[in-house]
Amino acid sequence: MSAAGAALLVAGMTSDAGKSVVTTGLCRAFARRGIRVAPYKAQNMSNNSMVVRVPDGAPGEIGRAQWVQALAAGVEPEVAMNPVLLKPGSDRRSHVVRMGRPDGEVSARDWHDGRARLAATAFDAFDDLRSRFDLVVAEGAGSPAEINLRASDYVNMGLARHGDVPTVVVGDIDRGGWFAAAYGTVMLLDEADRALVKGYVVNKFRGDVDLLRPGLADLERRTGRPTYGVLPWHPDLWLDSEDALDLEGRRAALGTGARKVAVVRLPRISNFTDVDALGLEPGLDVQFVSDAARLADADLVVLPGTRATLADLAWLRERGLDAAIVRHAGAGRPVLGICGGCQMLGRRIEDPDGVEGVAGAAVDGLGLLDLVTVFGAEKRLALHEPAGYEIHHGRVSGATTVGRVTGTMVHGSLEDDATRADYLREHLDVVSSASFPAARAARLDLLGDLVEEHLDLDALLELTR
């Protein structure tokens, strides 16, 4: 590509409309054309993150989706690709990660005032990527039609206005109401924002696309904007997500495996992609559960990571899940705790500095592991080989294995085929027959194939010029 600094914004009609999928697919498809592509998202609000290398310092943290998009583009993931990451700790307060590093908190009360500094960081990162890559494919957040947030927006049309970035709007037609959402999204924008919206993309269409064409033609007549393609629904298409909206869609179909893996769906679950590799195994049926009764017939219980260990441990007890997990372990069946889940399995959790909200808080864990967790203000970030990473404030001391109860502070270790095979053989007598790295590469290639076949890439590329 001759001109450096091109950019395209993929916005959405709603949350979970398919922005990440389309952005990832475009990164793959454009990279195949020899274009040096960088993914970008100004701000993520997600507890599903990833550790990346930073050349001049300690590791940094970005949203998982941008990490996967960098893999799709064939470039090294970096903190500029997701300069602002908000990790919800409660319904009204989020922990801020700015350029890969912890940077305090932001609350609903100081939402507008607190965003000016974050916007400056995000725009600087975008401009930096644009100066170093042929093309930046930016992913929006939520919907640009959230007009109550427009004054302080730097993720959707605020970003588009900053960089004069052409924008396409994606909608999930499987939900229904696509045409109304497509029309309403554009019509709610003010004139300057609307001028940058160039057209639409349909996501998750099932059926004969010819039945859709009259509506698309009418939408173009009404709004003056074409539809750049119709991506079909595909059963094998799922990616590392940035939020927990579609957890049920990530599990295997009922009855596909002889062994049931019950993953406790904590209210503030984080890094739930830890169990994606288990979902690939044909001998396992991975289910996300939130009530004690659904643990009764589980062969393996997984306590995943959480952004609020103490609050989610209290929730666990309120629902009787703590007693169900203890019964499960007492029956000699395996339990796996990851990060926050590992901490819950221990004897004691202490928070002297109030990292999770209340200074001096201390509670008993489930007592299945002989370990103690003490929260500290400094967050630990680390990468592991051959797979895995750490993101946590808790410092754990003691035994992380007692019988068939296992705890680890390392996310993503099951993505290593040998590690996963050893665990399944020892604890479930299951022979692993899947390769997670190969499956991820195949999914990215499938997505690139679908985008190349069903979207007008030449027209989209022309927009960026």
C-alpha cells in the first residue's frame, strides 16, 4: 500500500454486534494482501485481558480482543493497540489500565471529567500507530448512537473526528431489528459525525441473502449509505472475547462428551478464555454454571479468575456454591482454581491496603488448599513459557495442590497442548486430542476467508484512502 497512515473505524449498532469479529477478519484479510495492519481500540471495558511484552520495561496489559487481532494481522501485540483498559470492580467503579500500566480508578460520578486525560492518551496512541503502520483498523465500543456519552466520547465518533476516520457500522441481524438499528444509528448522529459514517456491514445472517437485498437497497436510498457486505452465521466462528456477554455460546453442545466440566460463572469473572482449550476437547462438555445444583453431576469444577475475589467469594457463599464445591472435592473429584479461583480455594484471604475496597478486610477461603493470599497495591504482570501469563494483586503462599484440588495463578496455561494433556490424563483419565494453537490459527483463517468472500474489501480499502 503506497500511502501510510490510512485508517478505518468499525463501529457497532449495539454491544456484542460483531465489531471484534469484523475487525479481526479485516486485519487477517488485509494482512494477506501484504498490508502492514495494526488493530486498535481506544478503550476497552473488560476483565478479559492479556499481558504483552514492552520493549523498554516491564510487561503491560491490554484487552484480549486486541491481542488476538494483532495475531490475525501477523504483528507483535503492543500496549498502543489498546491504550485504555477499564476493568470493572463494581457496577459503578472501574480500575484503569493506561498504556499497559495500572492508573487508579474511575467512577460513574467522575466519568465525564476523568475521561479527558484518557482521551489524550488514546489519541496519542492512535496517532503513533498510524505513523508506523500502513493501515490502522480501529474497533469502536458499544454504539456511536449513545448520545448521552457523546460529549466525552473518544472511542467511536470522537475518535473518527479526531483522525478524520471513515467509519462502517456493524449490526447482528440474528437478534432482529437490524434495519431499524442501522437507520437509527446514523440518524441520531449530528451532521459532522454522520458525514464520517460511510456504510454498513451485516453480521450473523442466516438464509438466502437475496431475500435481504431489497431491504439493503431501500436502506441505501433512505440514508445514502451502502452495505459493504453480509457476513454469514458460522457455527465454528468464535474468538477470544472481551466480555462475558456470550459465555453460554462458548460451551460445547450438550451430550458431546462423556465428562462434564462445570465452570463457575462468577459475577465479575475475568479471563474466562482460560477454559476455551477445554472446550475444544471432544471428550469434554464445558458448561458455565451459577447454581449449586448444576455442580452435582460435574466431573471437574473450575473456579475461574475474577476482578473482585472477596465480593465473588461472598456471592459464592450466598448461593451455596461453596458447600457444593467442598462436597465435590470431598468425593474425590477434581477442582481447578485459576488466579482468583485459586485464592478462594485457600485458607485465608487478606486485604490490608483495601485493594478490593475495604482496608483490613480478611475472610476465610474454602479451605481446600493450604495457602494464604495477601493483596498488595502493586499488580504482578508476567509472561510464561510455553504458554500462560499472570495478572494479579494477590500474593499467594503455601501449597497449590492438595490431592485432586489444584490451584494456579497462571492464566492460559491450558492453551499449551502438553500441559492440558497431562492435566486431563491425571485428573479425568481423558486423552487429549485437540491442538489449541492450531485451532486458533484455523479460526483466524476461517474468519479471513469469510471476510474476503462476503465483504467488499476493495471498496473498504478505498474508503481508507
